[in-house]
Amino acid sequence: MNNNRFTILDHLKFIVPSLIGIFLFMTPMKSEEDGITIPIAILSNWLQEKLSGQLSAIMMIIIAITAIASLAAKLAGRESLKRFPFFQQLLQVSWFWVITRLLAMVFAIMVFFELGHEAIYSPDTGGFILGDLLHVLFSVFLFAGLFLPLLLNYGLLELFGTILSKIMRPLFKLPGRSSIDSLASWLGDGTIGVLLTSKQYEEGYYTKREAAVIGTTFSIVSITFTLVVVSEVNLMHMFIPFYGTVLLSGFIAALIMPRIPPLSRKADTYVDNSGGVKDEEIPEGYNIFTWGYQSAVSRGKQETSVLKFFKQGTQNTLDMWMGVAPVVMAFGLIALILAEYTPVFQWLGVPFIPLLELMQVPYAQEASQTILVGFADMFLPAIIGSSIESELTRFVIAALSVTQLVYMSEVGGLLLGSKVPVNFKDLVIIFLERTLITLPIIVLIAHIIF
């Protein structure tokens, strides 16, 4: 291997930023409040505490500025922002998204000032989104967005991508670098996984199919949030078998989902519509480690400007704040109102009663109401199912809610607001497929455990 063209500085430009990125995004740490978490989440929680009284107002203002600027940009025409490509891409959106952002502004103002019907601003609907969820997104996006270039730009993905290509491609039909997305989600937060996926798709590292598969299959639920779900259904003493069940059923779903529609039908073309899948072959004279390391150092060597690092980090943050928060506010609130104030999800659960009875799940009727409500918000099934007497049923409800992955109040809203090529219909189908794939596995394991 010829390393002569690399200086000590080139090696350090890969090693130092990548180690800082690994520390911030992937190093498990013990926190008094959250148990095991990662430094980015600790920083996020610290900021939420410091700004707890102001964050609802800040998010309302961000959503309002986004809506007004998007409308103004749309009316002024595409050429109006030609000199500012970042803002052109952020604000020049279709009329559907302009209307979504305006609706989000109306909702945010109504929730903040408690205007209109209580269904809009109650603590279980708008109050939860503006006063809780968007606080988390503000602080997570701030730190994750700022420091994301440490994972993306200095060679870490090239190293992992080469080493893990032999596993990810045959099993999941994905490039090796996608393993970083799922690891960041698992240790940190699904939102970080979506952010990573969207950025890499925009930069031409994933095809449309790969981005859609990773965003809906590998933005897995963090260990931290899983603990919250288990705690809600009073099964903390079962955490290890519970998490093992989640991992096994999630792994099987990840094997199947890329091979069936709608994900299998996504085009294997990149963001610029060029075709083919990027070559991950190892050149002659190298092994996966030596080639991975050389690729990583070559990538790190290209980064020469600290100013560019902070500019890109700031753009990441603004992109997620302004692109995603309005979608979560609009679609998340509508989904939660339907879940809390209408029997829609109860009606939708009726077809699952015979299936649950066939699988001998106790309290099948009560459990059926929780199966599809998870599409609105992942935490709702645990809340609704926590009063069911059977531990087996609570175990099934909690594990299913975690493996369904796609829920509109966060990951679903984020995906729709991101550049990842999935639409609402795709998300509904993917949610149902994940439910039908993982439910029998979870029930089988639950019967073995209990």
C-alpha cells in the first residue's frame, strides 16, 4: 500500500475529527436523568433545561418565519433566490409544502396562545408537539446539525463503508456506510439517523432506493426511548428479553423490507438521476482495511476550511429546523387529534381482533386499538396499553410499537420534510408491512417467555 502521498497532517485530519464524531454521536455514557445515552443527547438535554421557558416561543417563531418566507419566495418566483442556492433549495418548495408550512404556522400560534378548540392545544396534542417534541428537535438538530460534518466529511463513512460493504450489501442491499446511520440512531435518536440519511442522499452517496430503505428501516429507535416505553408498560424487569425481541424482529424486517414494494420499486438512481450503484469493489493489492483507511484519509485530506465546517453545520441545522419542524407540527398534530378525539384508530384496529385471537393474545379487543395508533405517535400504544392486565399483551404492544418505526409525530414527519424520496402513501404501506412482519415474531417470543 502506497501511503507516501499522505502527510502526518493528512492522517490526523481523518483521525482527530472522526474520533470526536464517534465520541459525540456513538459513545454510550451514563446520565443521571436518561440512563445510558450519548454526548449529543446530553448536550441537547442541557440546552432544553436552560431554554425550557423560551423554546415553545422560539419554535413558533421559526415555523412562522419559514411559512412567511416560503410564501414570499413562491410568489417572487424561482429566480428571486438565485444568488442564495441554500435558501433557494430550502424555501422554493411546491404549493403543497407552502400550504403545509402555513398550516403549521397557524397551528403553532393557536397552540402557543391556546386559541380555538382545546383539541388543538391540549397537553396530549398540540401541547405535546410544541411544548415537548419540538423542544427535543430544536436542541437535537442544533448540536447534531453543527457536528454532523465530523461523521460525514472526514473519512469515517469511507472507512466503515468499505469494511462493512461485505455485510450490508448481501443482507440488506445497502452500501456499507449505511451502518453508521443505524448505529447513530440506535445509540442516539432516530432523528439523527434521518438527518444523516437525508444529507448523504443529497450529496449523492445513496440512490433513491437506498435512501428510502435506510430512512424507513434503519432509523431505529434509540435505547433511551425504548427504556421509556418499557417503563410505561411496567415491564422494566423484562428489559433484556424485550430488547432482544425488538432487535430480532427488527433484523428480520430489515431483511424483508428492501425486497418488497414499495421500497423494492424505488429507482436505483442518485439525486441527479444518474444510474447504477456505486462500485464498492476493493482494488488489487489492497484488503478491506487498507483500502478503507486509504479512502478515509483521502476524504479527510479534501477538507481544508474550518469556516466551511461551521457554514455546513449551520446550514444542516437551519435545513432541519425550517424544513422539518413545520411538517411535524402540521401532520403530527392532525394525527394526534385523530388518535385522541376520534374513534378512527379503534375502527382501524377491528380487523386485527381475529388475528390477535388466533395468536392467543389475551385482551385481543383492547390490544387491537393500539396496533395502528402507533402511526400517529410511537408512545401512544404504550400509554393506551399500560392499563391492560396481561403482561404478555403489554409486552407485545410495547415491542410492536418500537419495531413499527414509522410514526407521524416524529420519524414520519421528518422523512416527509427531508429530501428522502418517500411520500405519505409509502409511509402508510411501510408501516402496515412492518406491523404484519414483526407482530407474529413478537407474539411467538412473548408466548415462549411468558
